[in-house]
Amino acid sequence: KLSAERGTVKEIYGWDDWRIDIRGFCLADESRTNAQSAREQKVKINEFDAIADSIQVISELFQDFNIDNISIEEIQFSQLKGKPGVIPFYIKCSSDEPLSEFL
């Protein structure tokens, strides 16, 4: 006779989306052609937040986990004292499928 009192049920396969945290810095690189200021980069990152669909990503790291698209849940910017040309950012994302696949 098996007793449920002595065991636990383990989930072997998860079907949830991957949680993806991206941290980085907006900073100007004057050595690059068409370099953007840190503020211009911040504005560009904010434009991604306005997209109502998932965003296609191409990276070996994402491919290793079968992630082709991500959805942005939150974007945060902060400031570093004494570093006016450096803007730290944090982007909270999850893996996703584009809306076009369901239409």
C-alpha cells in the first residue's frame, strides 16, 4: 500500500516561460562611427517598451534554450553619481511567441 503522507509529487517538465533579466549600461563610444549618446540609447531602449508584440532575438545563448522571441515586462533606468555619461539599465523579460503566430 502506498501512502501519500510520506512522499511529494515532483513536476518533471515545466511549461512556463523563461524569465530573462538584462542589465547593462548606456554609454557613448566615440570610437564607433555614428556613436549615440547615453541619452539617445536610453530613448531607443524605451521604444522597445512600447512594442505590443514580442521582440525577435538572435543569440546563441537564446538558441540554446529555444528562445526566439522575448516580451518586455519592465524597464528601469538609474544614475551613477559622478558619471553623467553612463546610464545603468535593467530590463525584465520573459520568453514569448509573437502574436502573429496565433492570428
